[in-house]
Amino acid sequence: MEKIRQLLKALGPGILIACAAVGGSHLVWSTRAGAEYGWSLLGLVLLANFLKFPFFYFGQHYTAVTGESLLSGYKRQGSIYLYAFVFINLLTGSINVAAVGMLTASLSMPFLGFLNLELTHLTIFIFLILSGILFLGKYAILDRLSKWIILILTFCTLLAVCLAFFNQSPVIETTTSTGINPFKLASLAFIVGLLGWMPAPIDVSTWSSLWMHSREEQTQHKATPKEVTIDFSIGYSITTLLACLFLALGALTVFGTGNEIPQSGIQFSNHLIQLYTSSIGPYAKPIIILVAFFTMLSTTLACLDGYPRSLATSLILLKNSSNKITTIQNKHYLVTLVLYTITASLILLFFVKNLMSFLSFAATVAFLFSPILAWINLKVMTGSNVPLEHQPRFWIKLICYVGIAFFTLISCLFIYQQFID
């Protein structure tokens, strides 16, 4: 019984990763993959989750073994790696926060439509509210929300897919329904976007490492490597399952019907809700609206915490000689939180006109940096400060090398297609 109590104290960071991942990658990319290509990309979705799992796992395992954050491990390998992370964090962070925030705002229209704000202004309004909540509640608010949201979303999505399977829309015999081959250069941009956020950008692996320290402060319990493995496995398994379920929902309700997923934010969110209600029934619409909204809200909340927290920690590590930095002061966190709130808002105000195009851009940028961050994570996990018995085994290293090679190859093909061909 005591072991179960200790395990429950350790649960949290892995499930938070699921919350951060399920937003844009699942609601948008998995659903679109099923809607546009049917079941053709199911194998690729599973492959992306499989190839990325070691790099996400390293974030928590490294902290459980060494007692320091993954970012401290970056510094141990040389300050250049930490500077590289700060650069990537600053470049991709604001873009990703803006993207998930805009999708959250589009799903909030049933509740906040009375404000009569444009989608961009409504997104900024949500940023301000969430930033205030994070500064006052910090990790505790994230931890409490994540477990319930993931549980409810998993149940509702599984129910929707089961009902959609027995109540499929009639298929129109066109080139769309007979199958489009997604594995062509013409579809590469979509593939890159799907892989970029499936299940999440690799820099998110540093967040779970930092959240472990916050969880330890909250519960006064230091998670063991075994407990971390269980926590991570639960969160990552749910993430992978939901990715497949959302793809199935798109394949069963949209693919081959002649319908298309809208590009604008409000129309897309309405279409997303319709996918659920057409499968479950109109009576479920209020529940589905709430679940979808809170799913994206939790993702935005996680991003608004993760990017500032990781940036503040990196800057402190670069400033100090010690690697054993587990907490950040309120003023550092506040400064970076304000920074991301402002920069994400400016991106929305001056650079965004189309939600789907912006989500595609954010996911593409995230993917292009995947090989770099994956390689750094592997280098940290095989560092001299990690005991040999806790370093990755041969088969895990093999998966890492295959993953890095795969991400690099796809990135090179994409760059060649966009800028050379």
C-alpha cells in the first residue's frame, strides 16, 4: 500500500506531457490525417510516436537518475548546447504558444462569443488570464487540471470513435475515397507538419524534467527511476492512443464523404465539434464543446508554463556556475512569462491571418529542429555523469539513431523541395 501511495505522489509530469501533446497535434493533425488520407497515415503516426519516445523519456529519466534537470545536462556537455536550446526555445516557443492559443480561442467562442472580440484579440485576452493563473498557481494548477482533462477526453474520444465505426457516413466513389497516396513529394509539407507536432515538439522533453522538481516540492517525494518509468509510460501511452483515435475519427466521419476541413479558426472548431456530435449524438454537444475547449486550454496553459520555465532555467544556468539548479525565482519566471505572452500576442497581431496555415508553419519549424534536439538529448543521457546501468541500452540507442536519421532525411527532403527544387 505504501508503494502505491509513493507512486501516486510521483505521477504528474508524464501526464502533463500528454496534456501538452494532445492539443494541436491530435485535434488538428491526427484528425486532418484521417480526414484527408483515411487510414494511410496510421502507420506513420505510430512510427512518429515510437521514434520520439526515447527522447521524451530521457527528460524524466535523466532527472530521476542524476537529480538535476535535463537542461543542466545540456550545460554539462558545454554551454554551446544550452545556447542552442535557448535559440530554439525563443524561435519556436512564441510561435507554438500563439498557434495553440489561437485554436483555444476559436473553441472558446460558445462561451466567450458575447465579448464580440476578433479571434486574435480573444486569444490575447485568454493569454492574459492564463498568465495570471500561472503566476499565482504555478505547477499546482497544471497538475490538478491535467489528470481530469486527459481522463475525460480519452473516454469521450473512445466513445466517439466506437459510435462512428458503427455509424459511418456513406462514401462517395471519387479519387478522394479510393485513396490518395500521401507518400509523395507533393504531400511532404503535410507529412512534415504531422511529424513536427506528433506527439509534440522534442523540446517539450525538457519540461517534464523541470516539472519533476516542481512535483517533488509539492509532494516532498523524490520519484525513483521505476516510478518515473510508470508515470511516463502512462502519459505517453495515452498520447499515442489518442493520436490513433483522432485519426480514426477523421477517417470514419470525413474521409470519402466529399467534405473538407475548413481553414479558418472558427469554422475549423465548429467542424471539429461536429465530428464528435455526429458520432455520439446532438445531446452530447455541450459536453463535447467543454471537453475540446478545456483540452486546448490545458495545452495552452502547459505551453505558457513550459516555454517560460525552460527559458528562465536556461538563463540561470548560463549565468551561474552550478549545474544543480532545481528551482527558479518568481522574478525570473515572471519576466519570461511576460516575454512569451507579449511576443505570442505580437505574432498574432501582425503575422497571422489563417489558423490552419499558421499551425502548419509552427509544426514545420518544430520538426526542422527535431534532429538537433534529439541528438543533444541522446548525448546528455550517455554523459559521464550518468551511471552506466542507467544509460540507454543498445536497442534504445538503435532507435535513437534511426529516429535522428529519419528526422534528418525528411528535413533535408523538405528543404530541398521548398528552396532548391
